[in-house]
Amino acid sequence: MLQETLKQRQESLSLKARSVSEDNDVIRAVAAGDRALLLRTVLPIQAGFKLDLIRIVDADGQVLVSSQLGAIRQATLQDASVNRAARTGLELSGVLLAENPAPSSMIGLISIKSSQKMLAGLVAGLAIDDTALQSIRGDTSIHLVAVDGERVTAATLPLPRDRSWQFPQPEALPTKIGIAGEAYMIKTIELQGFDGATLKIAVLHSAKEMEQAEQQLWFVVGGFGLLGSVLIAVVTIGGFRMTQALSRRIQGLTKATQQLAAGNLAIGIRVDSQDEVGLLAQGFNSMAEQLIARDRQLNQQVQQLESTLEELHRTQSQMVHHEKMSALGQMVAGIAHEINNPVSFIYGNLSHLNNHIHDLLRLLDAYKINYPNPSPSLQDDLEDVDLNFLKEDLTKILKSMKVGSARIRDIVVSLRSFSRLDHAEFKPVDLHEGIDDTLMILEHRLQAKPERPTIEVVRQYGELPLVECYAGQLNQVFMNLLSNAIDALEESNEGRSFQDMVDQPNRIWIKTTKTKEQWVQIAIADNGTGIPEKARLRLFDPFFTTKPVGKGTGLGLSISYQVVKEKHGGKLWCDSTLGEGTKFVIEIPIDRTQPTNT
């Protein structure tokens, strides 16, 4: 039971160490090598997790932060062993002994990593002091003593710490020992430490209580024996039956004790009398209930830690995604700006080039009129060049260049508008413009391909006023929903012939309306295969995706829901029918400063 409790405490400590190592502020402070910032970051975490020891050692073996609190504040730890283990980055756990008269510590080691490499090693620890042993002992009658060699480092008994103590070896059978005038039955267990060192925990049971229990048992057995003899003498059958009943009760108690020892905490014994066996059964049931309560409390703490860790992972992933999208928006805006300058120069000079070429062609025509009979060599050159074809082809080339440069210019404008670096604040925006910009960026995915015809987009725009929103974030929602619709349509084309796709084309509908409650609604629907009900219920859960590995992170719809719900006070839901298609509906208020019905 003691070893199981220590194991659970070690697992809880490892969870706390992992939570600290994955904290974004800690990672940034370690990566920057800023000890002052790291100390300001780590100390509140140490206090929050109630850690007695926290130390961070970089890959070169340099200690960045070391904080010892409580009973081990003045402890001299095995620094060389700990630092050497920490710098390896391995995930370890064990007992760390103090080199001076101070309590030992239960520690966990784990690495602190960035996305590229291991930055440092983290050591988190809890002191194995009097308070810790008292917490493990609880309300039981046992006592615990922690021994380093022959030195007592912690105990639940008032033992002198300035003298040597000799306790039995762990492999020895339980023996009797006298401490402070009291006799105890003692059994020693051993906890493995670093560099081969060990910490012994002595478990002491009061010999007096055990002797009293033994005497009571002998009294009960003797009484039952005497009673059995009298009953046998009086009526043999009655005595035999009573002996059988007592045997069954004792066997039931023995069996229940074995099941409790095996981990079945829900076991209970029916109490049908107030004799010694009945009182013993009551005591057994009370002990089982206490164990259940402690087990439930420990499970709740573990679940709370796991929930906190999961929330930290989810928040970290969302922050990474937000930073990536912000960097991508800056990069797109920069590229669009760099492309826009030369494209504008080309587009602006095409009209001048067209005029110059027409002037040259007109000059050639005038030359032919005035000199209808060129020299033979010039005539040969005119025939080789094919002047008529050249005049016709030049006009076509200029027209194609103008169309192409206009197309590039439209894409650049859409990219700049989509990134919305100049519209990061909350302000009135034309939603139709954002949708059109998104479609322009996705046009390469909508166009016809060798394996399928063009995906048709049906715009059913209503008359919408300017809507107050974060335009860049809302554009990202449009991008996620439209990209998912295109993915769904391409997936639905598997197994279909090209002619079937022509007869029943892929289609996306975008409908916008203004509702009577001063809200706007944007519906994006497709005629794909639809989404199963089981998957539809989890669409907005973080990290949930139905796409193959490598094609989806499971964050797109989760972040879209957060943008609509939390950033704009709106609603986002999905309607889907298998075999018919899927529709996502966004509703946001036109002006969040005005009262709305949600």
C-alpha cells in the first residue's frame, strides 16, 4: 500500500514537471537565456504546483535557475549527479539524497524543448520530510521513518536526529524494535536514488496494539472454544451449526481482506451482529470506505491535472496556429506589394506599347503605298517575315498580355485585401468583398482539371449593410469553410465518370441575407456526399478531423468557431444530409454595440 502511494505521488510529480517544461513562457525564457525573466516565470509556477525544488540546467551543464523551498531550503543536494542527468534531457524519476542533515527529495527530470532542439533539462522535486510522511500515514496507526544510511531524515515519530540508528535490511522479515520506551514491529522498504544511493523507509506497527489484538483474538477464540464445548456437551448439533456459522463469517472476513489487498476497494462485509467478529467487520467496512474516499480524491486530482494539461496543449496549438497565420498574412501582404509594383508598371505601359506598334504598322502601310515596288532583296525579307501574319499576331499578343497582367493585378489586390493587415481592428466591412477575395484566391482550385470539370459557384448575395467585424479573421473563416467544401466535392468525385460530373456538376452555393433581428447570415453549402451524424457532432472539437493524415490538423473549424462565437458574439453551425451535401451557416450581429437577441 505504501509503495503504491509513493508511485502515485511520483506520477503526479512527473505530470507537474511535464506541465512546467511545456509552458510557452518558460520555453521562451530558456531559449533567450534570460535568467531574470526565467526566474520571474518559474517561481509563480513553483508556488502554484507546491514544488519544494525546481532547477533548470542548460545543455552545457550551466544552472539557469535553482530554487529550494520548505524543508530542503538548506539542503546540500547531489548537484553533480542531478546536473549531469538533467543536461541529458532524459525523462527520469527517483529519490535524491541530501549530502547534509536534511530530508531527501522525490524528483522528476524532463527536457525543455523548442520546435528545433532540446534547450535544457528541468528538475522538479518534493521533499520527503515529516509532513510528507505524515500525509502518507494519514489516520492509520502505523508510523514511517525515512533513513539515509544510519541517519534519520524524516519521521512521524519524535526521534532524535543527532544519533545513529540501526534498522533491519529490506530483505529481513518483520522484527520487534524498541523506540522511546515503545515496542514496534518493523519492516523496511528501499527506494532507489541516483548514483546507486538508496533511501530506506521503515514501517512501524505498535507491538502493544498487535499483542492486544492477538490477546483479544485468543480471548474470542477461547471463548468460542469454551462455548463450543458447552454447546457440544448440551446439544451437539446446535454447537456444530454455530461453529459452521462462525467459520463462514471468519472465512468471509478473510476473503474480503484478500480482495481488499488485491485492489477491490468496493468490497464490503454484511454486519449481522455486535459481537467481536461483527465489530471487526464494522472496522473493516470503515477502513474500506476511507480507502475508497482517498482513492476517489486522488483520481479527481489526477483527472484535474490531465484536464489542465490537455487545456495547455490545446491553447499552445491554437497560439502556434495564430502565430503562423499572422506570419503568413505578413508574408502574403509583402509578396503582393512586391509583385504589384512591376505588374502595375507593365500594365500601365501596355497601352503605350499598343499605340507605338499601331503607329509603326501604320507607317509600314504608308511606306507600301508610297513605294509599291521595293527592291528584290527587301521583297524577299517581307515575304520571309510574313508581315500580314505579324500584324495580326502582334495584336493578339498585346491583348493576351493585357488580360494576363489584369488577372495578376486582380489576384494581388485580392491577396492584399484577404490578409487585411490594415484592417486588424474592429471596424465596418463589406462582407461580400471578403468572400469575393477569398474566391479569387481559391480560383485555381475551382477551375477545371483533367480529372473533373469546373466547380460551379452560385452567389446569392442579399443587400447587406457594412458589418462591424475583424475582417482578416472573418476572411480566414471563409477560407476554411470554402476549402473544406472543395475538399468534400473532390472526395465525392471518387468513382464517378467525367461525363457524370458534367451532367451533375459540383456546385457551391453562397447565400447572404439580413435577418430581422439586425443580424447577417452567410450560408456556404455544397452538393458533396455529406457528413455522418457521429462526425458532425464533433466537427468543432479541437484536433478532430476526418481527412487523411497530413491533410488536416483538426484546428480549422475549431478556430473558425472561436472566431465567430468569441470574437464576434455570433453563431456557427452545420447541417448535413448523407448523399445530398453539407451547409455551414454563420450568423453575426451587424453592430455589437447595439442590443441583439441571441
